Amino acid sequence: MADVALSGVEKHYGARQALFGIDLAVGDGEFCVFVGPSGCGKSTLLRAIAGLEPISAGSVAIGGRDVTRLAPSDRDVAMVFQSYALYPHMTVRENMDFGMRINSVPAADRQRRIAEAARILQLGDHLDRKPGQLSGGQRQRVAIGRAIVREPKVFLFDEPLSNLDAKLRVQMRVELEALHSQLRATMIYVTHDQVEAMTMADRIVVLNKGRIEQVGTPMDLYRHPRSLFVAGFIGAPAMNLLALDAAGAAAVEGRALGRDVPAGAVRLGIRPEHARIAAAGAGNLSATVTLRETLGGDAYLYLRTQGGQPMVVRVDGDSTLSPGEPVGVELPPARCHLFDAAGLAIPA
């Protein structure tokens, strides 16, 4: 397999710029996930690596070879799209065979590759069926199988699970992680779903408006977000972001935070799982429960602080708190994140 190196990659669509000076190295065998909201440039960047989008500036290298000006077919990559794009009149075997056949791969080699892909993806019993006879998850596995038989250096996935229902998405996430473990291939995966990113990635690349906001392991981004954008995007539910009081930002709505707050801090962030519910009148904040979501073992309490700020706190599913009840909220200092007026994290 191969590493991928991007240097100063830019993309312009006329007067509009979609990518701004992207520098990124994806290691050989790494599972790297591009994540961000719609329109952030993640699919454009993936298509630039594939060669489907010519870049306006910069370079793309795969396995140490400059592929910037090469056609997609010459880059030794395979792409799996959001739509399965299977030929409905062909069987599973024929769908996987088609690309190899038109590229004159010897018949014996084609049969070997199809058999191996079918074994890895558990499609052996479906090779003679047509796509219309398969479930959504099986069709997506066929699309992945079509990529596997090409034996590429790099696999590229463009939101491949977004058309599946919630249960199938979870199943396919597990299958893709197992596939990566088996193949040890370099994989770059695009999603807007940060849960997919957190559960699958070796490293996550968070994109925002065509720029890289932060790169790191899932837990690096969870524990040490460098900006308000990353703090609010990584984690489900999102991190609570509270405005600090104007009187020096050393307290939260009148109660001491319990740590020194540097000048310039204007926002405090704390994750729903790190804040704690206290008795009414206790803790750092006074709040009222506005909504309760019960998920079984856990529940989420949606709160409105005395100062009118919204919050979410995770509690035990057996909690009996309900809408309308007053509560206190404790903010453990070690779990708090501080951000300045530019939206950048202030080191602890």
C-alpha cells in the first residue's frame, strides 16, 4: 500500500475558493477520516486525491510518486461512493469483474480476486444474484468488493454509509473496521457524522470552510480541541459552550469556577458527560430542566441556566428529574475548557 501526501492544495471554482492551502500526510496503512459540516470541502479534497477534481495549486503524492497531473485511472486508487452505482442487469460477480475485464486482467487472476473479495466481505452465497435481490448493506459490500478486486494502493470512501438505516450503519462500520484490520490498507473516509469518525479513525481531519481546523486521534480531538469549532463538532451531544461573565471571567454567572481563569477567556466548554447535577442552589450554576431524553442506561437533561444559557448534562437513566425542576450544576475545573475571543483554546 502507500502513504498520501498533500502539499499546499487549493481548489478554485471560478471566483470561489473551496480549498485553502491543504497540507496533510496520511500514513501507509492508516485509516484517516475527513469530517466536517456540509460544504466544508471534505468531499472536494477526497476527489482531488482521486483525480476527479483537478487542483488549482499544490501537489498530491501517493507512495512517494507525484500524481498531481495523472488521470484517476493512473493513480492506483479505488473509490467507493455514497450511491452504490452497481449495474442492475449484472450479477454480483459480473459487477466486480467488469472493471478488471475491460482493463484486460487475466481471467484466472480475476477469478482469484473475486473469490478473495467475496470471502472477506461474506458475499460468497450472493455472487450469482443481481443487485435488486440484495439488501442495502449487501449492495454496499458489493461496491466495496468492486474496489477491493482492483488491489489499489489507497481506498477512498465518500460517505458510503449515508444511504443506510441506523442499524445497518452500525453494522457496516464494524465491517469496515474489520476490513481495514484484514487488509492493512491505506483508507481515507469522508463523513459528516462525527460518531463514524470517532469510532473508525486512526486519525481525524476536521475541516471547516476549506481549511484544516485540527488533525489528531479521536481522543486527542475529544480531550484537547484547539478551537470552538472543533469543541462543538466533536462529541455527541456537542460540548456545552457557556459565555463567561463580563467581570473578569473568573466566575460563571456569579459563582467561582474553582480555577484561575486567564484574562481574555470568554467561553467555557464542558462536555455533557463531565458536568454533574447538584441540588438546587448548589454547584457553579443554577438551572431548570427543560427536556429529558431517556436512552435506557443513560438520560440527557436539557437545561436552561439562570442566565438563560442552554446546557445538556448526561445523567443515569434511573434519574427521576423531569422538566420544570430546579437543579444546580457542578463544573469540575479539570474538565473545563476555556476559549478566547478568537475562538481558540487557552491551554490549562
